[in-house]
Amino acid sequence: MLPDLNQIIELRHQLHQHAEFSGEEKVTSDIIATFLSKYSPTQIIRELGGHGVAAIFEYASAGPIVVFRCELDALPIQEKNANLPYRSRHEGKSHKCGHDGHMAIVAGLASVISQKSYKQGKVILLFQPAEETGAGARKVMADQSWIDLAPTHIFALHNLPGFNKNRIIVREGPFNAAVISICIKLQGVVTHAAEPEKGANPALAIATILSEVDRLNIPDDSKPDFTLITPIHLTMGDKAYGTSAGYGEVHFTARCWTTEKLRTLVGIIKNNVSEICQKFNLVCAFETWEEFASTNNNGEMVALVKKAARTNGLQIDTMETPFRWGEDFGLFTQAFPGAIFGLGAGEKTPALHNEFYDFPDEIISNGISMFTTIADEILGQ
């Protein structure tokens, strides 16, 4: 009952050409909604949490409500695949995380689900906006249309370069890290460069912050208290050599295996920064954004993923430690029983977010088969 794969691959290539940033996925959502309408879902919801789309397939009686979720947005990366016939038409925008492939899989699932005659429940195909900024899942979950759907199970996949194609990668509990971006703003007093003592220059405070934050790192992936704080950006003063700087900023990303641990870490950093600013007579402001909850895979849902892999004759890798990257699917797993799993994209495929990366079309069919088998197991064939 697999769909016409040529049609699904063509859709993937079309989506790749129309890469759009988080929160700007209007054309992408239009393409998806048009494609889904061919399979006559019970309902299509538009503008869900932004430009999100949900296709609902409802069956005879009440029962489990199973969501299969993918992402609409692309990245601010210039595509370097010069000979790619379907390369992005938008300079500086490209699908370098494989969301075009994830969408193709879930869209392809529509053609299979539309032929099913389950006796109960619903299947919801969710095309979520703004995953890359961490804002999309939160906005979807706050949308009344989503609240009214009342899901009972939720699943997602992510393609994973570095693993053999079509290998299924699973982990119970944390699958990937909780991540947050931090900006520390330091306000001092500008003065003449010949009289720095009459002002408040943030240079030594910045150096101290960098040193103190580095002490908090526990970079061993095997440790439950794994902590990684990465300096991202620094700025201080102007190129005006007669003045002593009076303003600076330090930007980090921080990640831990659990959301709770990350929140504790942010509190420690805030306290340390406050003490440092007081020591150097600076006023500090602390901002955070692009927060990703850790994905907590439910044990029963992971068992369903493993069973689906075995049914489809696919090899399974069980990860000992979570992945370090963030994924805002984590917010869904904090509210509903769910799981995300990896789908091997090839050992030699360029890494995610690499300018030469391209989603491998050869793994689409097994992504569709995995989701189909999970739906069959929950709703009954």
C-alpha cells in the first residue's frame, strides 16, 4: 500500500526548492495543504501555531488519537550543491536539516492512511512550523485547534547522517539534549582611553564570565549531569581608539540531558554573572531564547517503534547516550506519550546543517512504512 514514490520524491524536491525560514513557511504550507487535499482527509487545519498544517483522518468510533509530526522550516545556510537540479531558489535559505524529507514521509503517509479502514480513533498528520528556533511546538500547543484535538500518542523521526541508510536508531528516556541560547549584556561607562579608571570597561568581566562558565562544563556524554556551554558571540565597544569601552555582550548556547538540569544551570549562570557584574561595577541584563526541551521518549512508545522496525525488517541501533542537538519535539513528549526515532541517512552523507547536505530519497519509503506500522499497531488493522 505504499504510495507512488516518484510522486513523493517529486514533492520532496519541490519543497527543497522553496526553502523558507522559521515562521515564514507560507509557500511550504500551501504546497503541503494542496498535496494533502488529494487524499480527502476528514479535516485540514491551516495556520496552526503559525503556518502549521494538520490533516485529520477520522474513523468509525472513538479511540486513540495518533499524531505523526514533521517540520516545515529550513535553515539560513547557503546551499553549495551547485549541480543539484532542485537546489533552493532562495539565496541563503536551504533544507540542510532534512525537513523536506520529513515532510515528504508524512505527506506520503497520507496516501496510505487514506486507504485504511481502522474501526476506531484518528490519525493526525502534523506539519509543524518553526522547529529550528524552538518556537513552533510551543505555539502549536497553545493553539486552541491543537488543544481540541486531544492527542493520545505522538511520534516523529529525524534522519541521521553517520548511520547506515534505513537503520532505526532508538533510545528510551532522553533522546536529545535540552538546549537554550543565552545573551549577557554588560553596561558600564564609556570614558577616555587615557583614563579608563574613570569609567567602567566590561573587558575583565567578559574574561571572567568566559572562565567561570567554562568551569561549569561536564563534557562527558556518559554522565547524567552532562553540561556543555559553548561561547557563540562576543562584542565590546567600538573601534574608537580614544575611548575605553562601556558596553559588551557575551552569547552562549547551553545544553544538558534534561530540561530540569538545564533550568538549574541557567540559574547558576545568572547568579555568577550577577556577582561578576557587581565586582566590576557593571549593570547586567540576562536574556534567553531558542529554548528546546529535552525529548523524553516513553518506554511503551519506544517498544512500538522497535516492533515496527522488526516488522519492516529494519536493523535497530539502541543509543547509550542522547544526542547533543536540540529538537523542539521534546515539548510534545512532556505533554503526551510519544517517541522520536532516528532513520539512518547514510554513513557518508554530509552532516546535518552542512552546506553540502541533501536528504537521501532512498530512505523515504521506510520512513512511511515505519509510521504506517505504528498506526496499524495502535489502531488495529
